[in-house]
Amino acid sequence: MPRVGPASVQNKAIDNSLTVILGPRMPFSIRCGLTLLCLTMLPLLHAQEIRKVIQPLDRIPIPAPTCCVTTSKSTLNEPVTACHEQKENIFPGCRVHAYIFRTVSKRDWCVDPGAWWIPQRLKRLEQRGIRCQIL
């Protein structure tokens, strides 16, 4: 007759609670395989989520500027960090064609595309890797 002591009662209680949680006992190899599968999938899923969050800095979109209602032909003396081209009548109330230059001081300048200095400025910006995005 097996000896019934506190340790065997405790082991039986653990077995019963595992049966409730995990279901009926499976052969060791299946249980081990499922556990191994779960443990290997968790880091892979986590790595995918991290990859979505971390992006190279050149792919982070610059927020689009507000709509230009009027334009200016005056030159800019401040370095430009972003360029957008607003076409006519694309947005309600935005009836002018304009180039929108965002400067280092985070100001947006609405410039007339017919300004004499625009082609040279666009060429210099493109050499620096800044291309005007069409809104």
C-alpha cells in the first residue's frame, strides 16, 4: 500500500490543478513540442512588432503644411528642410498653385511658382536630397 503523506497529497493537488488548466495529460513529447513551439513564437512575434515601430529616420514622413491662400515672390534666406507643391483647387479654399517651403525655424513659406529664383532653389534642394512632395 502506497504511503500517503503531505508530499503525495500536494503532488496530487498539483496534478489535478494542471489537469484543469491544461486539460487531460498528453504524452510528454507532444506537451514538450507545444511548449517549445509557443516559446519560440513569442520572440518572433515580438521582433515583428519592434520592426514596425523602429523605422529609419529618412522614412519618417514630415507633416504636411497648411493650405496656402496667397503666395509671395520674395526670396528665402533661411535653410529649407522640406518642400511641398500645392496644386490649384486640390483642397477646398486652396485655389493657388504654390511651393511651400518649411524652414529650419519650422515656418512655412508660400512661394509663387513663377518666381525667378524657384528653378535654382529646387535644383539645389534636390542635390541635398529634398524633393518637393505634391499635396
